[in-house]
Amino acid sequence: MAEAFAYLGQSFSIICQPINLLIMFGGVIFGVIMGALPGISATMAVIFCLTFTYSMDPVMGITFLCAVNCSAVTGGGITAILFNIPGTPASAVTTFDGSPMVKRGEVGRALSLDLFSSAIGNLVGAVIMFFCTAPLMVAALRFGASEMCMIVLMGLSVIIFLDESNILLTIASGLIGLWISTIGQDPMTGQARYTFGSSFLLAGVDMLPFMIGMFALTELYSEFLTPEKTKLGKMDPRKVTKLTNFKEMFSMRWLLLRDSILGTVVGILPGAGSTIASFLSYSMETRISKHPKDFGTGIPEGIAASETANNAAAAGMMIPLVAMGIPGGTSAAMMSIALNIQGVKVGPLLLKTQPLYLYSVVAGMLFASIAMVFVSILIAKVFARVLCLPYRYLAAMILTLAIVGCYAKNGRINDVYIMLGAGVLGILCKRCHFNNSAIVLGLVLGNLFEVNLRRTLNLATDGLLPYLMHRPITIVLLVTVAAIFFFAIRKANRKKADSGGVI
């Protein structure tokens, strides 16, 4: 362990040279801005910065790329809060409480909660990576298709907490999202499903354009429909730029810690990633909280839970990469390529052959976390002032970001059509009192749930029950999910009975 601290200190000694400090802070700011643009992911941010590292010292290049990657993940929550446009699927949960808080005029508070929580999640994830890489990888290898299926199902259980006053329509909304996730080619056989003979739908419904349509376009329609009620563009600049404070963050210390640990563990699991981590943490906090009904109304715990787990998972995805050479997601895969270009051979032998490079990765993540605390104060105030503009300019900005973000992701005009179709669907569902967030949740987790469920059924050649008897982790998770649904529905039934209604 003494050697580990020595290598970590050596990495920081290189970072702390004046010119390198300037480069690292520039990388953090660039990453946040790139992450805030819809369709520009952490993967693309790393690609943009890769060429700048060719002339750098290898340790400096590695730490720089790690800082850009971490800060770009953080930036995804900015547009989710400001414009109700998730920068990434993992930021969709941030809109649940970020958007209501912005409508109350607490823009700076919402953004600073997002950025500070992200920094803490990334910091805890990096610390866990430093101390616990080997044992966590051993535990992660015990998770197969059945365990992943149950973890996704636990993420889906957040649906029943989105609107406890209308639980049946909320569950129906989630089922609509699950159905939409099946459109396109069957992931196991390649057979077309629900495409109605159209080649347009063969690629399926992309999550990001669909989310932008469901959230951003529906919000634009609501604002224009009731312009007298909107506060956007008419906010008090002093209230807008007021940030969160240490007391508020300290009051959520246990929430930040447990969601950081949860996010890191989920990030280690192959195929899970930030999206499941953010949904799982939000679901967990709604069950733990003494005031679960307040979630979705613009409370700080909602933003903190999502963004802490989201960023911790991004750090967790680096653990299987450096320990086994297995990228935990697309951004981790891009980081693998970038590290190889820098001469880092990721895998089990990294700790023996190139220990300095391993701890350079940790140093980059730690620096990004610390730098984010200072950068957040500046960025939150600057971005918060955007909402002081007249709403006609904001609407044009939101629509432009939405269209460019949809097209930039894959370079396909079809994604713009998906966004427009999702916007129409979102407006209709809102008028019929369906829950748009539940629909998005079903779509985001639907494909992962289906793939792991079918893999489990294929593996259970002697029957599902005998197979599960040899998977104790799966049984524990299944009982937990069943208990969540049972107690939530029973609670809703009691409330309806007290008010003279039925669920």
C-alpha cells in the first residue's frame, strides 16, 4: 500500500506543475461543456481531446483524458436541469427534480447540487477504485444474466413511486415504454418486430432522441400553451444565481455516501452502467426517505441521488477496464483505446508491469473531482443566468439544442423524426394523465431487461426453478423486488380506501 501511495504522489507531482495544472483545469471545463451538449457524450469528448495528448508526458496524457471523461459525465446533468433535455440517458432521472426546482427559480441551487454531487460521487468512486479494485472484481464476476435481470427489475421498480396517487396509469406508462423498447430487430434472433414493414424502424427507437422529445418538446408545448404561468425568462437574477451551501450538502452526507457506493458497485457490473445506477439510487432513496411523496417535486435529495450514483458508476466502469481489460461501457471502451495509444496495457498485469500508469488513472479521477468543486461555482453561476433571458430566446435555444443533439449522436435525420414523434406522444400522454417519466424509464431499461431475461431462460435448460436454486443472489434480489411492489401497492390501496376510492 505504501508503494501505491508513492505512485499516486508521483502522478500528482506531475499534475501540479503550473502548466499542467492549467491544462487539467481546461480539460475539466471543456469536459463539462461538452457533456452539457445533448448528443455529445463523454466518449466524443475523449475523442476530441485525444490528439492533444500525443505530445504530452504519458502520465499527464492519461490523467488529462481521465479528467475530461469524468467531467463530461458530470456535464450531462446541466441541460437536464436547465432545459429538461437529458444530455445522456443517465441524466433522465435528474429531470424529475431538477426541472421543478428550476421552475421555482432555484436554478443556481439545482445546478450546484448537480455539480457538487457529481464531484463527490466521482471522488468516492476513485477512492474505492484505489483501495478495492481486486476484491470488487471477484464479487462482480459472480453476477450473471439472472442477477442482472433482477438488478434491472429493481431499477424498474422506481415506476411505482413516480405517482403514487395514480399507480395503475403509472405502471401502464412503464409497460408502454417496455413495448417501445421492443421495436426494431430482435436482439437475439435479428427478426423484425413491430416495424410494420418500415426500414425506418429496423434500428429501433433510440433512447436519447426519444427522451428529448418526451421531455423537452412536451415542456415547450406546455410553456406556450400557458404563457401566463411560466416563470422562465422572468426570474430574479439574485435568486437564480444563489447556489447551494455546505450545510445543505452536509445534511445529505449519508445519502451521498451510500449512493456513491451503490453507483460504483453497479458501474463495475458489465453492461449495467450509469443509467441503471441513477435509476436504482433514485428508487432506493424514495423507499428510504421519510417523505417519498416529495420526490419529483424538486427536492435536493432527488438531484443528489441521481447525479452521485451516475458519476460514481462512471468511475466504477474503469475498475473492470484496468483490472481485467474489460470496458464496462462505451466511454470506458474509448478510454481503453486512448490508454493503449498512451502505451498503457490494461489488464491483470497492469499493476505489476505499469503501476505508475494505473495510479495515474486514479489521480486523474481524483483531480477532476477536486477541480469540479471550484469549477462548479463558476459554471453554475454562468449557466444559471441563461434562464434570465426572455422565453422566446430560450425556446429557440432549447429547440436548436434538441434538434442538433438528436442529429449529432448518430448523424441520422431519422433520429430527429423520432424526437418529433416522441414529442407528440408525450403531449398526448400528458393530456391523458399517463406518466412520461415512466414511459422513458421503460424504454431505457427495457432492452437490457429483455436480453438478460431471455439469456436466463436459455441457461435454465432443466427448468427455471432448479436453475434459480443454484443462484442465491438472484433469489435474494427477486424477493426484494417482490417486497417492493407488494408494500408499495398495499400502501396505495390503503390510501385509496381511506379516501373512499380504489387503486
